[in-house]
Amino acid sequence: MAVIEIGTQRVEVPSGSRLAPVCAQNDLPVVFGCRAGRCGACLVQVLAGGDNLSEPTAKEARLLEVLVADHDWRLACQCVVLGDVRLRYV
């Protein structure tokens, strides 16, 4: 099991869960657009547990390069949760 924390909300999910459906099913405060890693609407900052998310795909890495320079940002629609993470959606 893994704990996802976004703001004041926490939810426990099975390890290996995709972050986008988890957010939708649990009313976590992340807005999604294309859900395909192309629009950047679901950009989240990883505050803790970044190593507990799947590695960025090449497509995600390209968009992150355009949107932000820091390594602590991810597209929630592209993430698989492997362990506990703390995120911030802006």
C-alpha cells in the first residue's frame, strides 16, 4: 500500500496505482485535461517521495522541459504510485 498526500488530503492506495484515476476517485485537488501528457494541466510538484513514482516517459520529460526546469515537477496523468508521496498542485 502507498499513501498519497496532496494538500490536507491523504489517501491510501495499492502500490502500482495510476495517479490520475486515484485523484478522480478520491476527489483529490488535481485538474486533468488531456490525460495523455500533452497539455500540462495536471502539473504537480513532488514535495516528498519522488523516488516512489514511476520514471518519466520520454513524452513527459519533453513537456516538463518546456514547462519547468526543476526535477521535482511531474505530470500527474503520467505517474504510477509505487510508494508514499507528498504532492502539491498549483
